[in-house]
Amino acid sequence: MKYILILVIVNIAISNNSFTQKLPKINPAVKPTVDKIIKPVIKEIQSLKDSVSKRIKPLKSNADTSLSNAVKSPENTKRLNLANKNLTQLPADILKLTELEVLILSRNKILSLPPEIKNLKKLRVLDLSDNSLDQIPPEIFNIESLTDLILSDNNISNVPEHISHLLNLKNIVLKRNKIENLPEKFSDLINLQNISLEFNKLSTLPSSITKISGLQKLNLASNSIQLIPASIANLVNLRTFVIQNNKLSQLPKEIGKLKKLTDLSLNENQITMLPDEILEMDALRRLSIQKNNLTSIPKAIFGLQKLEILYLHENKITEIPPGIEQMKKLRDLGLSDNAIVKINADFKKMPTLLNFNLSKNNLSVIPDAVFGITNLTELDLSSNQLTKVPDNISLLKNLTVLKLDQNQLTELPSSLTQLNKLKTLSLTSNKLSVLPSGLEAITSLKLLNIKNNMFTDEYKSKLKGLFKGTRLNF
């Protein structure tokens, strides 16, 4: 009986969303039981509610909240997300949120801001991306507390000098606008660490940027920049420099002064060579020069001892020369879509190389040098002119991915079955009619792509019976 009574009271409390719900009328005969058993339960539930509330309250201050709830508790509202609310102006109630630190107004139709926004003395982050702005609202320049200003995906063509008032700004995002230049006073933003200006209409790298010596990340992708000025040398703290999809044909020798740079992206330009000074960038770990006009691998980069990733896809390179093995920490080498016919590198001296992409080249045989990369885990030789896979493919015992698609292979060596770590084997669009016996014994093999070959229907049925734990793509 007492358990039934407990369940009744608990259900009432929960269904009414109240732990102080008045108890229903109870037969006086059982009231002592209620007093003795049920009331302690109610007390325990109330205690539990209080405990949970205390734990949730701090979380609410950091979570996105609605404006109506924020106004009810302005002293606890630090973050407000009003993205995609079809707003044309700033709701007046926001100005009451004096503790607000993060205000997200992206994906609206806001054209201007009220002057009173400067009263949000603690506002650090303002996101006005993807609105209808054709200029930066001047009221923003009075929000001295701002550290992050996000204005991407608007129609802004001009950055006024008053931007220099935002002396605490660390991060400014202006990508996908129509900006053609920056004012000289932009250089007054000495605390800036990140500038994002990709997809604008810059024809030169603004000199005001190169005066911000504390800058750590600079993204100028997808503009029309033809020249990097010598003053780039001033950015001594730069870690990441993205200037892909511009109109560069060369780099200044001063690029070598960027001693702390770890990531340099030069994709989709018209670069034909690199200055020797690039080897002075001894902190560089990732270098990407895809879709340029290189006819050879610049020997200057061989001295980059900390380089881990080198992407040279879609150039006009014909050879991998000796010397590349000097890059002792290289683990990812991408050379797809070139015109490589010869490899003269001593890859045995590159024990860290794990991923090697040689797809879309002019190789008619797999060079012996490749089989010296004994720690290699991924090898892509698809879209070449290979007619044979040598027996010593078995030396690459750590391979997990091997791609040989779109070649002229008519058979595979039995030694392929010794690659007992293989997970993916891709052989589409060749001239194979059989696979090596024992390939099904590679228990790690999860994916076998063999579309567009010369397998008979009968043989395909046989393969389905053999490769029980492998996904077959015919």
C-alpha cells in the first residue's frame, strides 16, 4: 500500500512540474502513513530539484538563450544567439543586457545598429555575418571591449579609418565582401592576431597589414593579389599564411624572414619557382603549392627539416629528384596530376613518410625507389600507365590503403597477399580477369573496389563467397 501511495505522489509532482504541489485529499485513516512515509519522499525530491538547479544555472550563463528569457535575467545573460531571426534592426531589449559578452546576429537583414550599443561595455564578440550591410555600422567603433568582430558575407566595400578605435580587437573576419583596400590606420590594431579577408577584391596586400607585427594568422585567399611586398618580413609572429587563388607569379626573398610560420598555402597561383630564402623558414610544417606552374620540385625546400606535409598536386613536374630525402620528418607527400615519369629519390632515408600520392602521372612502371618506403601506410598510383605490379610490393608491409585504379593491369602478383594490414584495395578500371589466390585471407581487408574490369559473372559470384568480411564493389 505504501509503495502505491509513493508512486501517486511522485507522479503528481512530476506531471504538474512542481515539487510543492498540494497533496490530494487523503482518507484520514491513512493520513498518518502519508505523514510518516510520503512527506519525507517529497522533501527528498525537493532537495534533488534544488541540487540540479544549482548545477544547471552556471551552464545557462554560457549557453545560447532566447531574448525573452534573457530580458528576464539580464544579469545572468552573457551570450545571446539571434541568428536567422529575420531581423532588420537590433531589438531594443538587447541594450538592457549589460552583462552580455557574445552577441550573434548572423543570417538576418540588419542594415544598422543603434548608438546605444556602446553601452554593452562587456561585449567581446559581435557576429553580423550574412546580413545586408553595405558598410560597417559606425556604431561598432564605439564598442571598445570588442575582441572578435565577424562581418563576413555582406556587401562591404570600404573599411573606414575609425576601425582603429577597436584597440582590443584580436580577430576580424571580413571574408566574402567587396573590399578593395584597407586604411593606413588599420595598422593601429596592434593586438590583432587573426585577419580573414578571403574572397574580396584586393589587388595588393595592404601595407597596413604588414605593420601589425603580432599577427599570427592571415588569410587572403581568392583575391587578385599579384605581389607580396618585401614588408611581409615584418610579420615575425605569423604562424599561418593563406594566399591561395590569387595571381602571384613569385614570392619575395623576404618571405624567409617568417621564422615562426608553420603553414603556408600558395595554391592556385602562377608560381614557377621559389626563392632560395624559403629554406630559412625552419618552423614550416605544411607547404601547399597546388595548381601552379612548377616544372620541377624546388630544391630550396629540401632544407626544410621540420616539414611534415608537402602538396604539389596539379603542376607540371616530371621528376622526383635526389635530395627530397633530406626532409626527415615528411609524412605526407602529394604529387598527383603532374607529368612524372621518373623517381630518383632515396626514399629509404625517409622513415616518417606515411602517405604518398602519385596518381594522375605518366608512370609506366612503379619505380623501385617506392618500395624503400617501408613505413608507408597509403599509396595512390591510380590513373597512370602501369601494366604490372612488381613482386616487391610485399615490402610495403604497413600499407593499409593501396589504389591502382585506371591503369592497364592484366594481373596482380601473388605477393600482394602478404600485405596483411591492408584495409582498402582499389583496382577499378583495369583489365583484370582474376585476383591473386589467397587475397581473401587478408582479414583486415574491408573494402575491395574492382569495378570495370573483365571478371565474368561466375567469377564475381565466386568472389562473393570468398570475401565474407569484405565489402565488394563490382
